[in-house]
Amino acid sequence: MDQVRAAHPGGIDAVLDLVSGPGEPNPFAALLRPGGVLVSTNGAADPELLPTQGRTGVNFYSNATRHDLETLAGLAADGRIRVRIDAEVPLAEAPDAVARARTGQASGKTVLVT
């Protein structure tokens, strides 16, 4: 975050937050310029608090249908979409893997194996 602040001292226009969880202060909101937008896929954007700071918060959720998922699976099978795998971990280690991802240390998806 320090690098972003150094490169953009006036703030940035938008943040897409894929790691923060709901109910905790969102550290990425401080990177936004006045009028900036924070979008979270994990319910971590506070749409009531952020406007009091001159920013907008949006929680974005996907409601994929079976057709959507089949289309994505087909694109992946054809090699047109690639998913970066960060780690393969046993199911018993899932809580640790989720905790690691929430710290921002993951560089891709985690696959749970049995």
C-alpha cells in the first residue's frame, strides 16, 4: 500500500478488493481519492460509512447460473481462460489456507485435495 500512496499521493479512483472480509475496517479505503469507489467481492465495502468519507462502497456478488458456469468451464477447457493455482492443500488445512488468502499472501487460487 505504501507504493500506491507514493505513486499516487492524491489517491486512486477505484479499488477492487478481493481479500478483505466483512465487519473489519477496510485498509484499502484509505487509498481512494475523494469521490473514489471501493468494490468488494467479500462484503467488505461499507456502503454507509464510505459516503461519510466522500467515497462510495459497493459489495459485488455473483449469482452465476448453471449456464454461466458451464460456459466458463468450456472456456477453461479450451484454454481461453486460465486460472493461476497458488497452492494445493489437504481439506484439513482449509482454514489455514483461507487465513493465508485473507492476508493477501496468495497469488492465485487454492485447490483443496483429499
